[in-house]
Amino acid sequence: MNNAELIIIFSSIILQASPLIIAVCGETITERSGVINLSLDGTMLMAAMTGFVVALKSNNVWVGFLSAAVVGMVFALIIAFGSIRLKQNQVAIGFVLTLLGDDLSSFLGQNFTRIPGPFIKKLAIPVLKDIPILGPLFFDQNLVVYFALILVVFTWWFMFRTRPGLQLRAAGERPAAAFSRGVGVNRVRYLYTILGGALVGIAGASYSLNIKLGWSDGHTRGLGWIALAIVIFGGWSPIRGAFGAILFGATKSLATVLQRRYPEVSVVAFNSIPWIMMIAVLLLVSSQFTDWLISVMPRRLQRPLHQLLKVSPPMALGTIFEED
Amino acid sequence: MNFSKWLRVSWPVVPILASLIFTTVLLLGFGANPIESFQAMIEGSFGDRSKTLSVLAFWIPMLLASTGLLVTFTAGLWNIGVEGQIIMGAVAASWVALKVTAPSPLLIGMEILAAMAGGGLWAAIVGVLKTRGRVHEIFGGLALNNLAIILTNYLISGPWQPPEGGTFRGTQPFQEAALLPRFAESRFSPISLVFVIIAFGLVLLSLSGTYWGLKLKALGKNPRSAFFLGVSSERETILAMLFCGALAGIAGAVRVLSWFDSLRQSISGGIGYLALLVVMLAMFRIFWVPIIAFFFSAVLNGSITLQLRTQLHSSLGGILTGVMVLFVLLFGNLNALRRKRTEENVEIVDEQR
């Protein structure tokens, strides 16, 4: 394998990972504010279907993306309303929405399966694309990839370097303290749940309009769950989450490469890689074994290793906050 | 809140009405006649004796899984992995059916035991991942569901493929002795009804009348204080998972041994996810579970007939049940919300009204 081939593989990994990166950023924002949107799998299916159908009908991919974002916002609004206003179990609501989104996308998209439609064209950035290695990796892609990459940096900056970002995190960590300092906790949670939902919707459409073109029954099934797991692996940080998304994107490319090299191994063996990896990465960041492993390391390494491996969720994640 | 009072009086008419309105709008959007469509669904589930028997045959494994889920939900566990536990039960039962020759009753007994072990194993992995690895059961279960599907596809297309070549659709039909005796050439097997009655009675007894049931409730209500009361959360978690996994395993066995006659690609037919919805819709009241499961079975069977007749996607049945559950989850418990608020702070509630 020469360098040119490697660069092609890596740039395809980044392309493959871009929708996951967007979804992970969206869910990270939502969960940092204290709300779990478990409906990602159903939301992404509905958004992928809606985005494709609307783009096909309007012959405009951007209208497709917009409609997908609206779908994501509607699903997120149901979760926010159910958990904040009605104070019901957000995990249960999210789970039902997952199944409902799956069935709804099958039903509504039934006349649009396996037909060609519009998709996003490549848009190389002049000058930057000629930088060796980095150019073909990051600047010879399309707008969805650029959006995903900018989104990661922006989300990180917003969450950790701005005042509204501090309020967002406060609503998820210590809602009572935030409320006493004048933060409208539930208003913040509504806002970022819906905003996160919009991003998840865009992620869904990035499959049907960019990576896995078109629509078929269960087009993105399973990917929403993987995004949810990456949020945990990412320790609720967009940069680490993006790294996780790229890792999962890499397994997909790796499976393709391995399959070509070892055709005698059954295809199904490669299909199991993401799910085994899902368990493995969650074990890595949260199991007692990792704790033990860190504790037997040299003392100087313990703190950095702990920061590198262990994650802890926002303290008030999934709880209901009573403002009165 | 007058709405919740009104809701309580008219229960359970409102959620049914809500889901009917939603699906009617969908049907109209697709240019279908809603009345004809619902008629097709009812005929599809109760139109003649064989259709009604199909509803029964679909109901039994769903009820087995729902019954198991009552135990895990009581222990506060989100056993989404029930789908994979059903599949592994089916795989284990198929293994015995394909590889062992024995007189029918003995063979069926071995199949059921293998299915319980297969489902139980898959459930126990989720349990251990949770207690030892701190991997939430939703994620552990979901990954194992997908791995179970992948394993099934591998077996069908590889080691267990029919001698005439793999079609990716299923194994060859099992020997007659391996199948559950079926009622009048239908897919319904009376023995499976016995299984479900035993399972239901067992769960009813253990949840309402045993110390174990009490421990599970303590664990589900408040894991921390349960720990201080001496309830081993690891032991009870894994036991509850094993129990549910074993019942789900039997459900999988019933799927391969009476609904089908071989291991198929989508062997569970989503029964595990449906069972989760059943228990949520029942709001964990045990006696509602069989009734709701039966209703779900009728809707799902009816929607298959709807697809055959009108070419509309059979996911309509899932939408109908899903909207119903969503409605109940959102608005079904508002009375409790109101009670809680009243106890905590009377004045503010009054002001808000």
C-alpha cells in the first residue's frame, strides 16, 4: 500500500464519519444540557427519508437538508415537551420514538425506495486542497464534510469558551445552582434539545444525500445507536466524540479493505465489527477493569491516563428539574 | 388540569382514538380508503378461523417475552436486549432440532431447555456487562441484538445452509419430531399456550408473593438504598436478566418450532421490541399485559393482510401501536404528576391553574 492509496482510504474514512460527527455533536449538546434524546436511530431514519424525498421533489439538496433538520427538531421537541413539561420518562419516550420513526420512515418512504435522486457534489477548496496530505484529506471533500469539521470546533468553542455554553453545561451539571444564578434551566434545555435534534436530522440526511445515496427500508438502521454510544465514548466532548466517529468510520473502511484481501472470510464477520467495537469502547471508558489497570500503572501516568480513558456523564443527565 | 381528569374517565378510548386518527391521516395521504383499510386489518386478524389462530400463534411468543420483561422492568432494567434473547433462543432450539435425533417429547424438551439456555446466556452477558463493566443495558443489549442477527445470517448462509444451496432465507425444514404439535394445520401450538400460562403464573407469583420479588422491587425503585438493605444489586440484576432471557428464549423456540419450521432470517419479527411496547402500554400492570399483547398481535397480523390487499407497507401496524404507546407515555400518567405537585406545593399549583 503506497501513500496515495493511504490518503484515499483516510479521506474516505473522514467522508464516512461526517454524518456520525454531526449526530454526535448534536446529541452531545442535548445531553450536556441534561436531556437524553434516545430517539436518534428513529430520528435519523425519518430525517434520511424526508431529506431524500424532499430533495428529489424540489430538486434541491439544501431544501432536503432543511426538511431533515425540521424532522429532527420535531422529534426532539416531543422529547423535550414530554420530559420537561409533562415530567415523564424521557428514556421511554425516546425509545418509543425510535421504533415509531423506524416504522414511519418505512411507511412514508415506501414509494421512493431504490430510485436515483439528487446528491451533494464534491467541492474542493482552491489553494488549500493542494497542501500535501492535509489537502486531499480535509479540503478536497464536500460541504457536508466541511460542515461537520467546522461544527466540531465550533461546538467545542461554544460549550467551553462562551457564557451561553457555560449556562448550557450548568443546566446539565447543577441545574439548581444554575437556576439560582438566573439561568432558565428548562428554557435552556428546550433550546439545546431542539438544536441537537436539528443536527441529528441533518446527520440523517447526510446519509441519504451524501454517503449512502437514496432511500431503502431501514436505510440507516443502527447508526443512531452507534452515535449514542460514541457520545458516551467521547465523554460528552465534541472533539473526543469526533475522534470516536472517525474510529467507527475507519472500521467501515477497514472492513472493506479486509474483505477484498480475505474474500474467504464470510461477509457477516465484518458486519459484526461495529457492534463488538461498541461494547469494547464502552467497556474501555467505564469498566472497573480500566480503573484497576490505571491503578497499577506508575503513579506519574495515573492522572493523564485517567483523563484520557475515563469519562463521567453530566451530573443531572436525564433528571427532571422543577423550577418552582 | 381538566384534561387529565377527562383522560382518566375515558381511558383507554383516547389513546386508541389518537392512534386511529393518526393512521387515518396517513392512509388518506396515500390515497387509501381508511374504512376499507381498517376493515382489511380486522378481516386479516379475525376474518376466519385460520387467521384467528395466527393471531394466537403470534401472541404467545410476544406474551412470553412481555412476561419476562415484567421481571426486568421491576428490577429497573431496560432490557432492550430481549430481541436478541429471542433470536438466540431460536438459534439454540434450531441447533438441537437440526443435530439431535430423539423421540419427539424428549427432543422438544431438549429444544426448550437449549432455548432457555441460549436466551439466558445472551441476557446474562448484558447483565455482567452492566454490573462488572458499567455498560448500560440499553447499549449492551442493542449490540447483542445486532450480533444475534448477524450470527443467524451467518448460520443460514454458512454451516446450516440447506443442501441444495444457500438462499439466505432459511435453513431446511426441521424433522417432524422436532416441531411442536400444531392445532389443525395452523401455526398455533397448544403446548406453547401451556408454556405461557406457566410462565405468567410464575412471574405473577414471584413478583407479588415472594421475597425475591420484593428485592427486585427495592432494586428497581432505589438501587442505592436497596444496597444498604443488603440486596445484592449484581446478583438480583443478573438473576432478573437470566429469568427474562430464559422466557425470551422459549419465545424464540416457539417461533422456530411452530410459527415457522426452520430458522429464518428475521426470525423474531420484532417481537422483542413489541413486547417492550406492550409492557410500557400496560404501565407495568401485569393483568393488562396479555390483553394488550393480544391486541398488538391482532393489529400486526391485520397489517400484513392490509399489505397483501392494498400494497401499503405493513409498518402501518407498528405506527398504530407506536402512536398509542407514545400517547400513553406522554399523557397517561398526568394524574400522578398532579398528585405529586399538590403534595409538594399547593399554592403554586393553584396559581398555575
